[in-house]
Amino acid sequence: MHSKKTVLAAAFAAVAALTLSACGGGDSADNSVAEVSSETESKPATVLDQPFTKPDLVLTDTHGKKYDLREQTKGKPTLIYFGYTNCPDVCPLTMSNIAIAKRALPKADQDKLQVVFVTTDPERDTPASLGSWLKAQDPEFTGLTGDFPTIQAGARQIGIGIDPPKKEKDGTVVSMHGAQVIAFSPKTDKGYVLYSEDTTAEDYTEDLPELVKGETP
């Protein structure tokens, strides 16, 4: 066993934000603070000593229906990620890695796992376009959109900073956002494990069986 270390989740998120590509980043000054335990500095999974409460978010899913995040993922193992479909690298890779790992689970566990992608670019990510993008990753993934202030406030509840999308000089639109995935336990509905953007498909494949059970990976 490696010795664990305790740090601050806000500090962890701030350090992670500095290493993000053009796809990620964002304002971490308003992040929630929670103590975390990490096995090693290089280990992508960071176990929170003070888990996050699931965001109080009511948004619109890819079918155009109201989706109450807390209510509809209650008692289910849930991974939450904030990103956008026009992201050139981090977002599609993250969702692809999770999709690969999910397929390695037994069918019963696949059915239990909830993967929720909340757009940080709601103006362009309509329910239809978001649904089409996610379907290519995994048709069972849940995509959510809504007004930006609501999404930003929800992200901040779990220590993730996001900025309004902005147009660069070359005309491309960039959405700066924290690229962490938060895993929520089916036992407590608390976000108790945080994954960095460097997490691989192999890392998720190793951890998902424990996460589905609400165990610490």
C-alpha cells in the first residue's frame, strides 16, 4: 500500500486546470473546498475525504425533456463531466475512455452505471446535436443542456470552474472548463472520487467495478 496524502480539492483542481489544453481550464477561484486523499501524485483517482454533494441541477436532456440530476440518478453509481461537443481533444477522449471501460463491465453493471455529460457550451450544444454526439460514444450516456448560469453554478457545487464560451481571433469558439470527472456513490449519492483529464481507459476499466458498488477504488 502506498501512503496516502491529504490535500485540498480546490488546490488540486487549480493545479489540474493549469495543465489543461485549449479545451479546458476555467475559473477555479470559486471552487468548493474538500479534503482529498491520493495514493500517489501520479494516480489519476483522488479519493475525497469530504465528498461533494451531488449538484442541484434541473436541465434538459437530449430528448428535450426536463432532467432532475439528483432525482434521476438517486441511488445509482454516477459519473459526471462538464464539457462541450466542439472540444477538439479532452472531452471526446474522456467520454471515449469511459465508454470503453463501461463496455468491459458485466451487462448488469453497465445498466446500473449512469454517465452524465453536461455541456459548457449550451448555445451550440442543442439537445439534438448533443444527443447525436453522445450516441457515437455510447447511446446510454445522458447529455444535459440548459442556460449557462445554471450550468456554471452546478459545476461550482462540485469544485469545477467553467467560463462562458468565447470566440478566438481565428473564429473558433473555445469553452474553458475544468476537465475532472466526479464519481458519485450509489450508497450515499456523494461525489467521493475525482479523476483528472489524464485518466486512461485502462484506469477507468480498473476502477469502474468498485465504483458501481460504491466502493473506494
